[in-house]
Amino acid sequence: RQLERLIAMLACIDGLDLTLTTNGALLPEKARALKEAGLSRVTVSLDSLDDNVFRAMNDVDFPVQRVLAGIDAAARVGLNPVKINMVVKRGVNERSILPMARYFRGTGHILRFIEYMDVGHSNGWRLDDVVPAKEILSAIQAELPIELIDANYRGEVARRWRYRDGGGEIGIIASVTQPFCRDCSRARISADGQLFTCLFATKGRDLRSLLRGGIGDVEISDAIALMWQDRNDRYSDLRSAATVGLPKVEMSYVGG
């Protein structure tokens, strides 16, 4: 509710680059208002162009066409480049890899393929369900030649590839088969003020009490820096049968 108001309040803070990850269902109606409020870009989750496969992956009650309309609406109002996140799960949507690549090639949008991850416990993750990045790349390379390009910055989670014919770029996020814990620079804050230094964290750190405790910005900054320096998150490096069973926060709680 009142998402545009929240975006406008955040946009008043100097130095923020505001982006939104969304399923795209409301973008046809809200894209312009979000842009006018100060949003810079959107990332849209879309796991297939086939309605049945899309619903099997996401358990939603709207068609793919609504998501595509949302992507078009975002592009029209200048929320560019639009990024599209496709989680690839064995036995469900791996046949959608090439159709998705064909559809978004040449559009100016950036399609990113994401290895199926064991975030939280509600998705019933199994290692056998993971389609490795190498397999995804091989499927694309066989029809649409691509080449590796440099990262935009150190710690970028997606490895970048571009089509040799100039048709744009794609990304691969391979936290299961090609962990990037060493260079990770991501922290997340939940709606109730918990700071998480890893997507696969078992617990957060209380940031809300610091913000409401009457101390100054310097002290808060120092406390956050100490939390980051003290972290020892290497979940993707250490992933095993033992770590997969650890209690972890759900994606819906901590964000992507």
C-alpha cells in the first residue's frame, strides 16, 4: 500500500539508487507513478514464457502476458534497463531457457538466469533440482553465440555475457556451482529492522534498536561496520548436506 509514497520518501535521501524487484503484475498501472516518485529501475521475476510452466514455478493467478505488459510499461516510462530474473529448476522450466533468451535478445533488457537456490526451507530445495550455470550457457551458446564481458564492479553477483552479434547481454547468477562469497558486498535489512549479512543467514542482527536508541549517525555507522567486519558468512562455499539443513530465513522475509 502507498508504495509510491514510500519511494518518494526514500528518493529524498541523497545518494540512493532506488530499484524494485517485483513480479510485474501491477506495473501496467503503477510504472509511471513509481518513476515519477523517484524509482530508477525495476527487476522483474519471470521464469518462463509458457503460462503453465510459469504458474508451476510461481503459483500465481495471473498470466505471463501481464508480466510482459508490465515490462513494456516500465521501459516506456524510463525504468531502464529492465532486468528479468529467471530461476532455473530441473524438470520444471529448463526448456524455457532458449525461448526466454530469444524473446529478450535485442530488446535492451537484461535477462539473468539464476541457479535454483536453497534460500529458507519452504521451497523444498534439492541439489538434483539445480541446473548448473555451465549447462545454461551451453544451451544458449549452441544457438546464440555469446562471450564473457567484465563485471560492472567488484562484488557483482551476476557474471555478464554479451551476444556476439550485438543483441545485448545476459547474466548468470551461479551461487550454487560457482560461489562468490569472497567478493560479496550485499547486506539486507528486514522490515522489522534486522540486518542480515548473508542471503543464507541463520539469524539477523538488531539494527532497529540502534536506530531508535538515541545514538548519533557516526556511532550507528561504526556499529554497522563492526557487524560487517565480524561476519564469517561463507554458506555457498561450505554448502553440504549439513548446512542445507540449518535454519535459514525465507526469501519473502529478507529479500533477494
